[in-house]
Amino acid sequence: MPNYQGVWSLSTQYQNASGWPSPPLTASDLGILAGGRDSGSTNQNIIQYVFIATTGNANDFGDLSAAGSNMGMTASSTRAVFFGGLSRYRTIDFVEMASASNATDFGDISDTTSDYQLTAAGSNTRGVIVGLKNTNSPTNRIDFITISSVGDSTDFGNLTVSRGSIGTAGSTTRMVMSGGRNVGTYYNTMDYITIASAGNATDFGDSDLAGQGMGAVSSSTRAVFGGRFNNSNQNRIDYITIASTGNAADFGDLTSSRYYVGGMSNKTKGVFAGGDSATTLMDYVTIASTGNAVDFGDMTASLSRQNDGTGNAHGGLS
């Protein structure tokens, strides 16, 4: 850090307090993670952020309105929205990404029986939730919200197969849902929807390995799914071309085998964060290439069942 002397300006004081350099939260590569369980399996209300274009450790952003894990997340270029989760149930809350703060109530998930195993993705205008769970098992229901407004979610349509803990990512027009689990069965099913128009999902192809709890990142053309559980933790990464249909192809490996992984991306770099069992680990890939993941840094706390992350520059945003 520079050795400043004399009278410091406000900007210099900020740089001295927070490190040099310190990008503003309005940067176009902000990644957000929220919730999770600690090593004692206690649900947390932590919201963390990273700058995806660089590498380094996560920083504290604020708190969720209610602690939880296994939640869904998506974002526009300005707002991040958090859906449901274990012990949060139907709660939807949000933050404005330009300023670190606690989450504010958005509304409720319309399905009165939903609780956790949700995941989400979307465009700059619409967030889509999948993997809604009733008392005993996931359903095939898909819900959506308009991100710029507040209110309860609305029915969108149905998945081709009822399942939860799905990997979700997409482009500005299409969202792809990969894998998942329902009552002990692990799926390699991939579905897709057109985000702007409500309706049932359509078969896309098969993932490279059946499993649940994949992290998902995307550019405007490619979605990448990292980690999963299929009778044991896996380090598998696979990818698809979003605009086409077909089976996923091998991409490489995560730095460790794990699932319930949070995914964040800025169209160029994808970050996979946390996962069972209560790790602080974050690693990353370059989305347009293939190869093994590389260490990114550490989260602020050791958390498992992160299950989702988001950012203000993911592949669903123009």
C-alpha cells in the first residue's frame, strides 16, 4: 500500500482502510454467495461477495432476512434475489448489489408447500425458480418473479422430471436445468425453457454424469456445471452450448470433490464456491476453454450446502 503522509482525502482514507486497490461494489463483475451451514450444521444468514475478474478471498456483504441453506439465487445487473431454503421455506428477499447491506423482504414463493432444494437462474428482467419441494419430495413446478418489482412468485410451468438440487444456468433467452435428485434417484436429465415465455420445460439432453448439487456458471453461449453427488462426492465439470440441444461434454475437474456448490460468473470466468463438507474453498475456470479448475481464494466462513451463487454479469445478462 502507498505510504501516504499529510492530510488524506476521503478516497485515500477509504483505500487505506480497505486495501489498495479496492474496486467499488458497482464493478461489473460482482459475485454474491449467501446462506449455507457451518460445520455444526447450523443454517447461516451470511451474504458474501467477491470480484470475479480477480482472485482473492470473499468479503462480508450483509445478512439475509432469515438464515438458511439449499436456497436458490439469481440477479439482474443491479439486484440479487434469494429464494427459499432450509428453515427459510417460502421466503424471498433481495439486496441492491451496489451497496453492501442486509437483505430486504421481496415476497413469498407461491407454492405453500415449498421449502428447500431450490435453484434459480434468469435474465435481467425475470428470475426463474426450479426444484420446489413439498413435504416429502421435490415437485416438477417452475415459478418466476419480475426482478425489478417485489411480490410473490408466479407459476411458470413444469419440469420434464420432478427433482431438486438442480444445476441451473443460461443465456439471455434460455435457461438450462441439469441433473438433480428425487427420493434416492440421481438424474442426468437436462431440460430447458425460454425465460421470457411461461410454459413447460423441454428435453435438452443428458449430463455427463447423473447427480445433484452442481454449481452452475455461464457465458452468453456456454453453461458449465461443476461438482455433484452420486453416491459419493464428485469433482466432475461438464459443459453445454446453450443455444443448441444435446448431451453435455467433459470440461475438466474441480480442485476437490464436492457438491452443493455455489456458482458465480462474469461471462468469462466461472467461480465454484463451497460445498459439502463445510469448506471455504473457491476455485475457477475460464468458461470458453476446457481444463481443470484453479484456486480462487476462500470464503469468509466454512460453509456447506451453499448450493447457489449469482452475480451482476452472468450469462443471462446482456
